[in-house]
Amino acid sequence: MDVCNAALAAILKSGLSTFAKIANDSFKSLISILTEQYLSLSATIILSRAASEMMQPINC
């Protein structure tokens, strides 16, 4: 029974560490994607504001 419990514990530990690694990699990937999207959106907003200001008539 002890051998069975030890084997089960080893399998669970291995599975949990693998799951933790996959979850960690996925989280890092998600953060990277979200950061990239945020920066892209920020650049788009800045460019659209600059373009709309350039379209304003000049009052002399």
C-alpha cells in the first residue's frame, strides 16, 4: 500500500508541476499579448488624435 501511495504521490506531484509550468507559460503569453494589444491601441489613439488635430482649421 505504501508503494502505491508513493507512486500516486509522485504522479500527482509530476502532474501538478507540469500543470503549473503550462499555466505559468500561458499566463506569461497572455500578459504579453495583452500588453502588445494595449500598446497598439494606445498608438492608434495617439495617431488618430494627431490626425484630427491636423484636420482642424487654422484660425489666424
